[in-house]
Amino acid sequence: MATTWLATVMLVAAIVLRGIAAGRTPWSNMYEFTLVGAATALIVFLLLNLRRDLRFLGTFVTGIAALFVVLALNVFYVPATGLFPALQSYWLVIHVGIAVGSAGIFTVSFVLSCLQLLRDSQQHGTRALSGRGWGWLNHLPEPAALEGLSFRLNAIGFIGWTFTLIGGAIWAEDAWGRYWGWDPKEVWTFVIWVIYAAYLHARMTRGWAGRRSAYLVLVGYTCVIFNFTVVNLIINGKHSYSGLTTG
């Protein structure tokens, strides 16, 4: 845990120094998105541990964060430069910052849902999880406890994603003269919002507890990753500047 705290402080310091070097907010391209998303996931994990013992998440959260940092450095890295005119707005701080922060929260809830599914399968005697290598699952909380924490995190992330959607529409009207234009990034941001809204609604009103709710979380997070990678890097649109260069 001490090493994780140290690594998180160093990562946050790196992000701050990146912003100072570029003379702007440090989240305007894939390299910076990935670093900030990793830092947010680590911060969420560490803050949660201040209230309860969730060290069992550490291997998975820090593993994902390490993977993000490796990808950022080896695949997405670009020098610190200026911004496209469309990005030179205070909405960059609000819209993009909240979006990446929400993605970090969704990352931790994704880990919780994966562990929930594994723990539930083990309790129901799934043969593939009965071997000696899966004994660590016995030390995890009950599936219901994992699901409850994942639900609360997803509720917080959903609020942030709602502000992301609204802020993006306001920024689009200011930059391009329309609130909505069916740009691929806009569409997928809305798709993610719908999936998490359906998850929260189904769990609270339809009794979709257990494995079904966890599967919805996995689908939602898959769409988040798709939105931050494929949509940014491959699909052409007005958000193409979110890729490898800032201009």
C-alpha cells in the first residue's frame, strides 16, 4: 500500500508537470487521457481504503493502472504542445476532466464486478474455479457486498458522466453552433450513459441484482474503453483531435 501511495503521488506529479510543460490542462490527447484515467483509478482505490479494508482490489486496480501507463508511454506518447483552437476553452477542464475522472471510477467498479462474478461462480461450485489456484477467492467479501460497493461507485461515475454529456453539448454549441450532431464521440458517450442508466434503473426498480447487474457493468465498461480508444483513434469525426496529436 505504501508503494501504491508513492506511485500515485509520482504519477499525479508527472501529470502536473506535463500540464506545466504544455502550458495548459494536461488532458487533451490519448497520452494524457490514459495517464489521468490511471491516476483517478488509483486515487479512488486509495481513498476507499481510508474508510474500509479493500486491499484485495490492489493487485487488479494497480495492474490495470500499470497497463494504462505502459500503453501511454509506448503507444500514445506525444510531446507537450499547444491545442487546437476548438480545445482552447474552459470547457476542456470541465468536460474532459470529468469524463476521464468518471472513467477512472468506472474502472474500479469494473474490477469489483469481475470479482463479484468470480466469487459467485466459486460459491456455486463452478469446476473451473475449484482448483488450488483459485483459493484466494475464499478471502474475498461475499458477492452481495462486492456488488453493493460497485453499485455505489457506478452511481457516482454516472453522475459525472451525465455532466460530461451535458457539458459536451454546451461546448459543442459554443464551438460548432449546435448541441448535437451525431458525431461518433457524441453517439458513444450517449450509448454509455444509456447503458449505465439502464443498469442503475434495473437494479433499483427491477431487482436486477447479482450476476445480471454485473454483466451490465462489464458491457458498460467495455463501451467506455471502446469510446476512449477506437472512437478516438480509428473512427473519423470532430473529436479526431483526441487521438495521438494535439495540433
